[in-house]
Amino acid sequence: MKKQRPLGNSGKNVTAIGLGAMPLSLNTRPDEATAMQVIAAFIGGGGNFIDTANVYCINDNDVGHNERLIHKALAKLGKLDEIIVATKGGLTRPKGGWETDGSPKWLRKSCEKSLKDLNTECIFLYQLHAPDSKVPLMESVGELARLKLEGKIKHIGLSNVNTQEIRTALSVTPILSVQNRCNVLEKKSFKNGVVDLCAKEGMVFIPHSPVGGHYDHVKLKDSKPIKKIADKHGVSVYQIALAWLLHKGDHILPIPGASKVSSITDSLKAVNVILGRDDIALLDQL
Ligand SMILES: NC(=O)c1ccc[n+]([C@@H]2O[C@H](COP(=O)([O-])OP(=O)(O)OC[C@H]3O[C@@H](n4cnc5c(N)ncnc54)[C@H](OP(=O)(O)O)[C@@H]3O)[C@@H](O)[C@H]2O)c1
């Protein structure tokens, strides 16, 4: 299994496991010192791709928390130039809820704030967090294409999309990545053709919630087949879930979340797990 993977056609290579930084900024977030240790452990373990969003925060008064934290950690570690940070725009957090706003005006405002919070002149990968049913997708993606032309972002990504939405976006501008919820217990993006379309079009597929997400990750431990395979390999059920994704294609870049150092340290080891055909067949059926 390849431990370094091309980040689509961006010319950059990334480690096979990225860091999903969301748990470091929600209302269940750890203290800042622990959060910095999680980022340091990821980079110390060889990781070089971090996923964030302007709305990884507590509410609308806290927007940019995760981006500022990542910048602070990378600056402290002297790694600002080495680590690829991908962020997103297109949601809001009124009173701590999650709402979609894919209007060109909001996307521009969000991107310009992310540039400040990440303290950079150009965001390497800027993802539309989700299509907005109130705004034609072509308008949302069109604004991202304008931000790219202006040099504020280098590459455009999509999130929470189906194949039709990906094709619509591709008709407007090149797309580097697609990020959808996807894990061994939730295989929609495999079944509906999104993962295959990404491979065909040279895009990275970034499974979010790759071990089940904020609430459902505990389900891995309840799955007898996963537990059995994990015991056979002498690794955690989390590593099995991540290894299964990595075995599904070199264009797949899982971004496990962590608010504890032990979680990300364990997840990074998934690149060493070689699953047998029988393991994969069993996991495919779940
Ligand atoms: N685009 C979108 O709409 C969207 C939506 C959701 C998430 N995301 C992105 O995807 C990333 C991952 O999703 P997620 O953080 O929601 O869920 P996840 O990666 O499935 O992880 C959920 C939780 O599982 C625990 N965990 C992960 N690996 C572990 C390990 N090896 N051993 C023990 N526990 C482990 C962590 O708990 P602890 O916190 O206790 O360490 C983590 O917070 C997010 O951080 C975010 O960047 C994007």
C-alpha cells in the first residue's frame, strides 16, 4: 500500500492519512495545549495534510477557531511551508447550528476571512462545504473559480456532493477533490459512483468521518467482523476501518478526526495494515 499519494493532479504528494481537525474546535474541544499536541503528534508521525473549515467552531461568534489554531500550531512547529491545509466555506453556525449559505457573497467573505485566519496569501485547497439548495451550484462554484483567478485559492474542492453535482461543477472549472461522508459502515459514495468518478477524473476522494464520525465511531467496536479482523492483525478497529478505505484506491485520502493524541497516533499506523482478500471481502459486505 502506498504511504504517499498524489493529491490529485496538484503536483503535490500527501501522506495516505490526513488529519481531520474538526474535533479540536467544536463545543467538546480539548484545551488548547492538548489541541496543539494533537497537531504536533500528527506531524511528528509523518502526516502532512490537514482538513479544516471556517465553521469548525462553537457558533457564529467563534468562526475561524480551527483555522487560527492550525496556523498557531504550524507556526510554533516551524512547519507552515511543509503542511498542506485544506479549508472550506459555504456554511454558517447560527446559535451553534449548521446552515448552508453557498451564495457568492458569503463564499467570498468566508474565503477572505479564512485567508486572514490561516495567515496566508493563497489557500492551497478551498472546498465548497455543501451545495446550497437556494443557490444554483454553478453560481457557488463560479465564485470559487473567480477567487482562484484572483490568486486567493490554488485549487477548488467539493464536499457532500453526488455525481451529477460533480459533473456540473466540472463543467465550470477544474476540481481537485471531493469530500463526502464515507466509511466501512457507510458506503454510499462507493455505491453511487462518486469514488469511481473521482478516480476517472483524476480527483482525490477524501472520506470524511472515516471511522464513523463524531457520534458513530463507537459502532466500529460493536461490529464483530471488524473486531475479529482487528484481533487477527493485532491492531485497533479504527486502523482496520482506515486500512479498508486505503485499499480501495490510491486516490483515497481519509482524514480521521482526533481530540486526543492517542487517537491520531493510532490512526496513522493504518498505513502499515495489509488486509487480505478475505478481510476485504468481509468488510465489503458490512
Ligand atoms: N465535509 C463535511 O461536511 C465534514 C463533516 C464531518 C467531518 N468532516 C471532516 O472529517 C474529519 C473526520 O470526521 P470526524 O472527526 O467527524 O469523525 P471521525 O474521523 O470518524 O472520528 C470520530 C472520532 O473517532 C475517534 N477516533 C478516530 N480515530 C481513532 C483511533 N485511531 N482510536 C481511537 N479513537 C479514534 C476520535 O475521538 P477523540 O476525539 O476522542 O480523539 C474522533 O473524534 C473531521 O475532523 C473534519 O475535518 C467533514
